[in-house]
Amino acid sequence: GKVGVLGCPMYHGQTKPGTKEGPAALRDAGLLEMLKDQGLDVKDFGDVNIPCLEEVPLSDLSVKNPKNIATDVHKVLDSGRACLVLGGDHSLAIGSIYGHSLAELDQVVVWVDAHADINTPLTSTSGNIHGMPLSFLVHELQPYTCKLPGFESIKPCISAKDIVYIGLRSVDPGERYIIEKFGIQSFSISEVDKLGIKEVVEKAINYLDPEGKRPIHLSFDVDALDPSLIPCTGTPVLGGLSFREGNYICEELAATGRLSCVDIVEVNPTLGNERDKEITVNAALQIITRCFGNRRQGIYPKDYIFP
Ligand SMILES: N[C@@H](CCCCC(O)O)C(=O)O
Ligand SMILES: [Mn+2]
Ligand SMILES: [Mn+2]
Ligand SMILES: [Mn+2]
């Protein structure tokens, strides 16, 4: 398989700037080598150009960011590679999902997260854009929201029926209302407990893409995993997905052969000591390898020769 890696050191979607260190932390820990070692053809497309706040006013900044991200994701996908986007905070998904829609029209979205990230600017209590990305992208929400200055270039590109949540456990009232009003399929941690991860993933994939034809966009917020696994993230919530559940989700999505774009977001290496950073980065790295074909049952390269 061919993978294009795109760093997206985004931090303006929230208040803890350390997410801009996310891409470097993952690369420095050997991400590219790990992916190559599992037999992938890996190309590093560098980092998206995220102008820092001091240079441009927020409105100008926001139009630049999603457009840069969308443009770069589109370019990676058009080069015939799956796209791996390293965050950066979850507001980058405005650009990555929009960019995916420029390359492939009928994507479905698996949103793995403790949070629903679908507040509109009107329902948000924090005003942090990383809690809003889906509200900019979902067609049905547009009559109920407002365009933020600078987001004109981002067009809604997915329908409520094209999204499934896995891992929710911190959903704001406005978000819960939206999920029910538009019938967005969601498997919170309660459903994971009730059904088990196997049935959750099976239901999620069959609901989104019963014919097994549509490209999948996995937007994986590392805070979906239990905070014991990911100490370095900005909005931790107790009682998250186990490491095994996180690995299972990604193995099964990779096994469809249609995993086209993967966001790995909200790694903030500055939120903890060196040991915390190591734990966080190692967990994120393993999750990433499962997205691109590595499995706990083991694999061997195509050119393996049995001695
Ligand atoms: N729902 C909260 C928390 C959002 C968390 C964003 C991301 O980590 O999922 C808000 O809107 O601020
Ligand atoms: Mn194109
Ligand atoms: Mn989250
Ligand atoms: Mn998120």
C-alpha cells in the first residue's frame, strides 16, 4: 500500500498550543520507519503551512488553514496514496474531510472520539473550533449555523447519514440534540460496553457502506482512548476505549481495503512529563500502524522468503 504522510501542526482550534508539536513527536519517534518496516511505500509530504496567529488575524488564519489542509490532502489522495494527517487539534478535520471530498465524492466518516465535535458556533460553550469541525461539513446543519469569517471557502460535503461515532462519552446538550435531530449513528462507550467492540465496528461499517464500495475517512481523536493510554491530550475524559478496542477498530477498517484518509489528532506532547509523552506517542504510533495493515496476529512482507 502507498501512504502519504502530512503533518498538520494546528493549534488554533483550542487553547493549548502544544498540539503543534504533535507531528514532530510522532515523526521523531520513528513513524515513517515503522510504516516502511511493515512493507508500505511511504512518502512524507511535510507539514501543511499553518501561519502562526501573530502573523495574521484569526479570520484570515482560519480561511488559510482549512484551505491549505484541504489542498494538501487533495494532492496526496490524487497522487494515488492513502493520506495520513498528523495533528494538531481536531479543527484540522474541517480541512481534511473537505480535501477528501475534493478527491473522492462519496466518502463515509468514522469519527472515533470521546467528544462529538459537532457544536455550531452558536451551540458551543467554549468557542473552541476543535469542538465544532463537523458542524462546518454537514449539509443538514447549514440552515442552523452561521459561517465564521474566513470559512467561506469550506463547503459542507457530507450528510448526517455518512457519519458514525465510536467512543463518545462527553457530549454537550446542543450536540446531543443535533445527533438525535439528524439521526446521526453513534456508538458511545455505553454501546461499546453493551454490544462489544466487534459488533459496534460491524454495525458501523455495514450502516455506512453496506455495498462495501465507499472510501472511508477515519478521524481518530486520541482522546477516544482511555486517558491512562494517552496522558498527553488536551481534553481527557475517564473511561475511554481500551488499547485493544482502539487497535481492533483500526485493524477492521484497514481490512476493508478502503481506508482512504486517516486523521490522528489531539496529541499534545507538552501536557505531561517525558514518560507521559513516551506512553502517548507509543500508543498513537501503534494505532497508526494498525490503520495501514499491521495486525496483532502478525504479518509478513510480500517478498518474504521462508528459509
Ligand atoms: N464539546 C467541548 C469539547 C470539545 C473537544 C474537542 C476534541 O478534543 O474532541 C467543546 O465544544 O469545547
Ligand atoms: Mn482531484
Ligand atoms: Mn476529543
Ligand atoms: Mn475531537
